[in-house]
Amino acid sequence: MFNPIALLTAHGIEFHTEGKNVQEGWISIQCPLCGDGSDHGGFNLAGGYYNCWRCGGSSTAWVIRHLLNIGYTEAVRTIVEFEGQAVVTRRTREYASRVELPGKAMEPRHRRYLAELNYPRSVIEKYGLLGTGRMGRLAHRIVIPVYFDGTLVAWQCRTIVNGSPKYITSSPEESVLSVKDVLYNVDNCQQRRVIVVEGVTDVWRIGNNCVATFGIGWTTQQALLLAESFDEVHILFDSGENEQVRAKKLETRLTEYGCYAQVGHLESGDPGSMTDVQVATLQRELR
Ligand SMILES: [Zn+2]
């Protein structure tokens, strides 16, 4: 869990643990978002989230960005740095300043694989997919670039030969940001309503206004980003029991952040197996 006291102390930002405007379990600061002259802003210590008596709730990353006068990406990274025990024990891993994508233009076998799974040919161009060769750590894979705010920040590779592991994700040294700090396809979401799915291929199926958390183990950063970017979030994880528990927890967290969130249920079970008609219906409902 994000530790606001450690971050504020490290950056020399004044905060109060008691007194006027300070509730039990909170610390107060001068809100950087609304021209606050007193200490109306505050972080909830148990949840790491932010609220201001004057201007309401905002995502932690947004507040940190304004407090420290840094970019959004850097703010997310700073929050990760100050996650609980990590402050003391975890050595900050070195992230790259730019990402080099593996692979090159797809070969026919990569395209055939996508066609066999019924993905439209258009996904290749739309998501900038590439393919890898037959040798090395990343052999026989589709390369999936991960963009955030128009910047290439990471990649995933998915096997086309049922190899293990199914996905390989760029290491910190190969990434600008961890995929768990961002949402796949968020740059293609222009509305305030969004569908959240588990994986990149679910996004290929559903299309615009759909993001993926790269697995059901969603992070605080991803929840904050969802709450900041969208007013209404529909969570469509796969139908397994574990998936549904994680989905429900995300719903609860987003609700705490002041966002309307709801776990959706699909007749077909999993987003990846939706038909074109079902996808079209879903997209229509979101408008
Ligand atoms: Zn405020």
C-alpha cells in the first residue's frame, strides 16, 4: 500500500497528523489542486487515497503530480517507490529511458494464428503488433507494444505455438513503466465509460473504450488510473471464481475512489469468446 507519510517526508512537504480538518486515520496537507489556503486536503493512511474538503476526491497520482510538479508517469513511479515496506527493503529497479521493441513485421504464420483465433486482420495495424523469429528467448511470438500517454512504455509477447509461458513481459530494464502501472489501450478510450478486462487479447476482441489490467492481479496504480480517467467502469473478468473475487474487489476499491463501478456478467463466459454480435451490443450499450 502506498505510504503518503514517507513520500511527503522525503520531499519536505508539510503535513499534519492531528488538529483542524484531520480525521482519525488521515493526514492533512494544503491541497495543491484548488488554491487551498489551509489544510483541506488529506491522504487516507489505510487506503492511500486522497480527498479534499473543498474540491473532493482526486487520484493520488494526480495529487502527487501537482505537489511535486512532475509529469504523470513520474508521479506514478514515485507512488510505486513509496509503497509500504518497499521504502525500506526494496531496491528501486532501474527502468529504461526508452523501449526497444523486439520483433519485426509479422510473418504469414503470425497472421494465420490471429486468423485462427478469429481476430480481425485490422488488429495488427491498430495495435502495432509485430512478430518474432524462430530463435532466442522470444521465439515464435506476437509482440504487443504497450503505449501510455502516446509513449511506448513496455511490451508483451504472446506465444503462437502453445509455448510456455504464454506471455513474456518486458523486464524493468526493458521498460519505461511497469505494465502494472498502466492500462492497455487506455489511449484509445475517449469516453468517460470503460470496460476493464484481464488481458490484451480481450481488448482486441472488444476494441475501443476497453482497457486491460494485464492479469486479474490489478494494482493500486491501475485502480487510481481507472478512477482518474473514467466516471463509469464495467469490470468484465473471466467467469472463474478467483477472477470474480478479484473483480469484486476492484469494484469496491473504485467505489471508494468515488467512481461508479460494476462487475458485469457475460452469457458467453469470457470476454475472449464473445461473438461479433455480442461485442457490437456491448459497445452500443456503452454509448
Ligand atoms: Zn482541494
